Amino acid sequence: MTMTSERTQTAMEAAFDTTTRPPRGRVSTGLVLLIGGFLGLAAAFDLTYERIASLTDPGHVISCDFNPVLSCGTVMSTEQASVFGFPNPVIGLIAFPLVIFTGVLLLSRVRLPRWMLLVFNLGALAGLAFVSWLIFQSVYRIGVLCPWCMVVWAAVLPVFWFTTVHNIRSGVLPVGSAWREPIEELLRYHWIGLAVLYGAVVAIVGTGFWDYWSTLI
């Protein structure tokens, strides 16, 4: 009976206790989550406000409607803008405060349980997948860019990347002993990975709307 209790306690500690390795890059990750969370929340709030205002007042002029290519209003009127039956920005109003909260905890040096960091990382991955789908829809299906949506894209990318890097370094995401050293070496240059993510988005948006961008040169 005692052995069973010890095994149960060990399993609970593995699931709910903090990571087994000293966390690295905690401050930089916390700052990225804090800044990214506030930027994403501001964009989600404005998009929600503009959506409600346009529904209550048909003559409302949306602040981020600049031209036929850069138009939040055009994107808002599409099916892709309400994937789950309600405006997509509502998701941001729920998700980004959690990002800010997690960033504050990291900056405060609060010892976060492993399960919380794993769930947060999974949520960041889901956010990246959703944003990737929205980018594809905006460029190749709708053919219009929403400026505030692009702010959300820019916020989600570093939130996902820094969270994942932090969790690998701190042992939240386990890595085999044979791979630990080469991965640690690669993570010394993790900024390159974020640059690649941003570069991919810029390339997609740049080529997809080249006819428009070329008129600005």
C-alpha cells in the first residue's frame, strides 16, 4: 500500500510540479508574452468594437479601412471572420489576457507547474495553426488584408516561438539525452527561427499582393 502511494505521489509530482531543469530565458519569454499579449488584445478589442459598431450603425466608418486591399471591414464580412459562429476577435479577447497573465507570472519568477506550461504551449500552437489558416484565407481566398489582423499575426508568432524555446530549455518539453546537446546549441540562435517565421509570412503576403505593393514603390 505504501509503495502504491509513493508511485501515485511521484506521478502527481511529475504532472503538477515545476520543471526538473532550471528555467532559462525566463525574463525574455515573459517580456515577449507581455508585449505580444497587449498588442494582440488591443487588436482584438478594436476589431470587436468595429464589428459591433458596424452592426449597430450601417453608416459607421471602420478605422482600419484604408483601401480595397487594406480593409478590416471587407474581411469582417466574410465567413472566415466567424469560423465558430461568432467573430474571431472574441477568441483574442479571451486568449490574450491569458498570455499577459502568463507573462506576468514568468517575470515575477513564480514557479509554474509543468502541466500549466504544457497547456499554454499547446494553446500557443493552436493559435499559430489558426493564424496560419487565416493568413492563407486572407491572401489566397479573400484577397484582402486586415491591418489589425496582421497585428494579431505578428503577436502570435513570437508568443508561440518563445514559449516553445523556453519549454525545451527548461525541460518542460522532454528531449532525449542524445539530442540535448545539439538542440541546446541550436537554441543559442533561436532568433533565427523567429526570423524565418516572420520571413515566411512576409514572403506570402508580399508575393500574394505584389501587384498592389509594386504600385507603392
